[in-house]
Amino acid sequence: MDEQFSDATGNIMTEQAANGLNPGLLVLLVIGGLVLLFLVGNFALYTYAQKNLPPRKKKLVSKKKMKRERLKQGIAAPGE
């Protein structure tokens, strides 16, 4: 696998074939795989929650806030 050749000045050079993957490419593939796994997991959990969890209950509006809203709309609150 090693190749030897000489340049114009007569120096002998050896060139070795690259073994394995480029470390930068390896890091990029690992991080890309983790991000993809995270996104697929989030999508799976979201679809599961949409199918199986009950809808959220609405918060109760206090009587004071209801009274204030009715006064803003021009409707008199009962008892006044």
C-alpha cells in the first residue's frame, strides 16, 4: 500500500494510504445522528401524547375577573 517515488531533487518520498475515517467526518456523523434521534424521539412522543393523553382542563376564571369582564362589555353583573 505504501508508494515510493522521488521528486526532481532526488529525495525519496513514501506515501501511505489513509486508514479509517476522517475524524472530523466521524464527529459530524455522530452529532448529526444524535440530533436526528432527538427529533424523531420528540415526534414520536408528541404523536403518542396527542392520541393517549386527555385534553388539558381550562383554568377556572375567578368571580372577580368575570365581573370585571362583564363590566367592560357593558353588562351589569347580577346583584348590582
